[in-house]
Amino acid sequence: MIEDRAQLAFKPWVKRYPAVGGDAHATLVFPHAGGAALAYRSLGTALATAGSDAYVMQYPQRGDRLTHPAPATVGDLATDLFDAGDWAGLGPLRLFGHCMGAVVAFEFARVAEHHGVEVSSLWVSASEAPSTVAASPALPTAESEILAEMVDLGGTDPQLLADDDFVELLLMAVRADYDAFNRYGCETDVTIGADIHTLGGDRDHRVSENMLRRWESHTTGAFTVSMFDGGHFYVNEHTADVAELINEL
């Protein structure tokens, strides 16, 4: 019997969306670069409605972790998030990560497996494979280039990008994540035991279906690819469908 989750200890910046009634699988959500936990409230709610006990991660340098120091590497960030709670008490974990969040989730799975915490599946959304990151162009860190990147990717309200206070906070979060990501490297033969299920938008000009398929080398378990209508942030238009798909497996 899974331990009563209400009694488990988690950092206050881990945002929980409890499933309604009965025991449920735990799904951990890892935001994209610069993304705050609040941006995944709709997905957390949809996962809870579909039957998952959802936990949305908050990275340092934003929201209620604004003063927390930025992690130097993606591995450091994954360890920081793993240390935030008693994940072993939740039973087998499902992990969902969007864009950079998928790589953070992959590293979280490696840390979890090292500590004997079972991860049943990793859901990769719109992300290049870990082994391809080092050879990709470095992410920008100059203000003008970051803002251009945000516009190109979509997913951020243009009105917010015109708000100087919002932009200042966004730049702090994005730089922290981009700096860590630019230092990341992973060999093709590094694997996790969890199944990997990849998801993407069929009009995503950043991450193609072929790029998603490169994730297959990083699991010793099952591997699938599912494509949705939409661009890089297709998940915003298919939140309920994504939540249902995660809960089906």
C-alpha cells in the first residue's frame, strides 16, 4: 500500500495536484527552460483529473525560489529536485518534461534509479535527446537574443514580453537554465530502465519527429513516439489529451 501522500515531506515549492479518490500513480512535471511551476497548473490539474497525483517542479531563480542559487549543471538541478521530497514513498514514478525539462527529468530518473527509487516511465515532450545536446548550438544568454528566442518558440504571452518587470524575472530564470544546459553532455550509451515515451508537435520547427526518435538509445525499456497537431508548445492545446495518454500507460 502506498504511504499516505499527505503525510510525506516535500519542499513547499513542489506544487501538488492530488488525484480525486483512491490510490493513483504519481506524475512529476519538469518545466521548460525559464518556465515556472505556475505555467503548468493546467497540466497538473488535467493529470489529477485523469487520475494522476501530479507534482510540478519549481526550479531556482523564479517564483517562490527566486533567491535560490542557480544550479551550475543540469545534473545539479536534477539532484536538487530529487532532494526535495520523499519520492520513494510515492511508488513507481512517472516523469513528464517539456523541452529542456525532459533532459532534467532524464537526469532525475538517473539519480532516482541510483538511489533505488523506481521510475516506470519518462514522457519526453518536444525535446532533443540527451546525447545530441552537446553538439547543438549553444543557447543564447544575451538579453536581446533570449527575447528573440522566446518569441520564436512561442508559449509566452506577447503582452508579458512588453512588461519590463516580467522580462527582468524571465531573463533571470532563462539565463540560469540556459547556462546549465549549455554545460550539459551525455553519451549515446547512457540509459535508464524506465520506458521512454516521446511526444511532439507536427509543426514544431525546433524539434522534429526524427529528433524525438533519437531518445530510443537512452532506454533499456519500451519506446514510443506520439505526434500532435501543433508547434513547439502543442501541449497547451492538447493538455487533456496528453494527461489521458500519460495515465493510460
